[in-house]
Amino acid sequence: MPALPPIRPRAASFVGGYLSLWAAACAYLAHKDADWTFAAISLAVFGIGLPALSMALTRKAAPSPVAVRRPALELAAFLTFLGLYAVAFLGWGMNQVRAAVPPGREQELLLLAVKLFVHVGVPTLLLVALGAKLAPLFSSRITRPGFWPPLLVLGSIILALISVVSPALNDIAQLRASAFTLAWAAPAAFIWVSLEAGLCEEFLFRAVLQTRLAAVLKTEAGAVVTGALLFALAHVPGLYLRGHPGVDGYSTDPIQVVSFTVAVLSPIAVLFGTLWARTRSLLLIVLLHALVDVLPNLPEFIRTWTD
């Protein structure tokens, strides 16, 4: 297997800065007697191990660069949008959407439609207004080298990890669903989370934002870790304002919430950011993102669509 490419000094400074911030976030969690062990696992697996493996699996990939005509202007526009999105939508808007329709199938369909509009529709309109090309962002590259190896290998590893570290399989077993129900619900749930979580988050944070970060910072590694931090921080308003004691990472201390998102969520974004930088395949990272979420979300999906 060929050696992985060395990290250049400019990229190394970004990676070092990211690791320092991650360590500070972990230290604060430990100071508050919060669980920091899962953060360490997240970094080891999603922030280091799987990205290194993904680089080996995509060594034959040769993605075409995504042209950014006006990097500074486009990045400023999307950072502004990201701030509004984090506060207005994640922090406030999601509650308003849920309050508009009683819990159930109609609410889930409404949430999916709103999420697609906010995460994909609005950024697409903004890209058009800025004169950016859309086609390179939506290319699947399914026939290009570097698509199937990471999908099959990383996908299998992710499913195995989620089966071990989460109670998803036990929760599914407790439903006592029939084989027929599982046969249609599992693929349906996978498609659902591919749209609701995979497409929404990966299009906004990787295809749109990370591409602009790379154009401005002039380093893919710097864009990966910076984008991962922004991904984590964007979740802070929603977790702090809409969370409750039963939600992982919730706290009345906003610094602890920030520390949790940086320590636990950002390493996951490092994996997807690395894959986007290496393949420029939105479909690949959407499918892998869905594999992270499908088992934990399957029990609720079955309850919603079979009751």
C-alpha cells in the first residue's frame, strides 16, 4: 500500500490548532465531571483512524477541483447564512415547525421538507445568485475510482461500530417487529435519513462550505478541520436552547455545550470532510452519513410509520 501523503506545514498548523481546541474542549468536559471518554473514542475512530483508512481507500481517486469564482465573497456569504441558520433555524425555527403540526407522520414529512429547503434549497439559490456552478457539487462520481472501496469498507465498519456502541439493535429487538416490517422499514429508513441527515448536512457543510474554505485557506486539510469546527459549533444553539437533560451533551452551561460539540461531533465531520476532499462525491458521503444514523433512527421510524 502506498504511503499516505505528508501534511504540509500550512496544513499542519491548521491540524495542530484543531487538535489543541479539541484537547481544550475535552479538558473542560473533564473539569465539569462530564463524560469525555466518548469524545476520545470519537477522535480516535472518526477523527484519525477512519480518515487515515479513507485516504488509503481513495488513493486512486482523482477528483476534479471545484472552481470558486469569488472565494472571499462566497465564503462570507455562507458564513453569514450559517450564523443565521444556527440561531434562527436550529435554535428557534425547529421548535416552531414541530409546534405547527402534531407529532406523527405529517410532522415528520413537514420537518423533512423544511430541512431540505433550508439545507439544500436556500444554499442552492444563494449559489445561483453568486454565479457559482452547481453541477460539480452534485456529481455522484459513482463510476470513478475511489467511490466503491470507501463505501463498502467504511460502511461496513461504521455499521459494526454503531451496532456495538449504541443500544440500537436492542431497541429494534424490543419492538418485536415482523420480518416483513423490517424488510421494508430498514431500506425506507435508510433512504429517509439519507435525505434528512445525509443530504442536508453534507451538501451544506461539505460541498458548499468546505469548498469555499479550501479556496480561501488554500489548504484542503485546513478546510477539513475548520469546516469540522464550524459544523460542531453550528449545533450549539439547537442543543443549548432545545435540549433537555435526556439529550447527550445538554447542559445549562453554554461553554460545556460548546465543548461537547467540538469534542464529540467535530471528529465525525473530519471523516466526511476528508472523503469530500478526496473524492468530491456528494453521494458517497451522503450514503456513509446515513449509515451512521440509520440504526439509531430505525426504531422511531418503525413506530411512526406502522402505528
